[in-house]
Amino acid sequence: MKHLYRTLLIAAVLLVVSAFAFASEETVGVTINATAQIPTFIRFSLSAIGDVWSGIIGPDQFASLSSEPLSEETVSLIFDSTAGFVDENWEPVENPDPESGNVYIVAQRNLVASIVTNAKFEYIVTAAYLTPEDEDDYVTLPLEHSVKVEGGEDYSEPKPISGKTEKILEDGRNGATSIEHRFRIPFSLDYPAGVYTGAIAFKIVTL
């Protein structure tokens, strides 16, 4: 019994000492806000069978280019008979006849766009009509376009893009992705033989 009283007494003393210790604590301090701003980084490249154009936006870099603006010596699209002919379903056509309708000339190569970014973005393609070098020809040549986004099973349905802006990705997210582009032009009696030229713009726009 004495042992129990002694134990209880020691416990009571410890509680009193502990209470005095906490009561004597004093503190001084401050709480501050923390703000972080991560800079935007975009690396965009457009390639076709070994030819590559690329641009970067990032820390200490603003649209720094790995090459001169696109030209025939870098990345370009060439449509001619050596590239081949296809039908409306992009299936190869032998002995193409411009009178038959629904025959197209494809570009010599597809383009692959690679995007690496830590930002939300839109990926946009804008194309002009191809205009004839012969000023006596008043017809402009339309482009049709189809894409396959990384992870997709097949190409999108071909559709006219000349004179339009097409949003390939409307809600792109941070990460890495690639998009394959393929283009074609009509082979038809509506468009006289000759050389036609124009331009296609590929853009990343942050949201």
C-alpha cells in the first residue's frame, strides 16, 4: 500500500513540474508567404526523313532556332508524280486519270511535329491556297490534310485546310507528344498543269 502511495506521489510531482515547464515557454516567430513561378518551356520540332527544324522557348531562350526559317533546304513539302497518287481513302492509285475524279497527289513525305512543354497549349495549323506561278492561270490549288496524334490508332478523316486555321490539339497538357501530318492536292482537270506555291504555318499557343 505504501508503495502505491509513493508511486502516485511521484506521478503527481512530475505532472506539476511539467505544467510549470510548459507555462514558462515563450516564443517569437513570423509566418511568411511562399510564391513560386515556374517559367514556360516549349521545345517544338518539325521533321521529315532526317530534315529537322526546331524552336525553343525557355529560361534565357526565346524562340531560339536550330536552323534558318523553313526552306527547300530544311523542311518543305513537295507534291509531284514521284510522290504517288491516292484515292479519297488515301489508298494508292495506279494509272491515275485526272478526269476520273477523287484522285490526289500526295506529298513526298509526311511531317512529324514533336512537342515537349510544361504548359497548357493549343497546336494550330494554318494553310494558304497554293497559287500558280503562271499568272495566266487564275485557279488556286487547295490542300487537304490528315493527322495522327501519338497514341491514336489511325489518321483523322482528310479535310480541306487551305484558307483555314485548324486546331489539332485544343487542350494540350504538359508532357511530350508527337503528331504526324500528311497532305495531298487534287489531281483534276479543274487545275491546270504547272507549278503552284504556298505556305503552311505550324504554331504552339500557350493557354
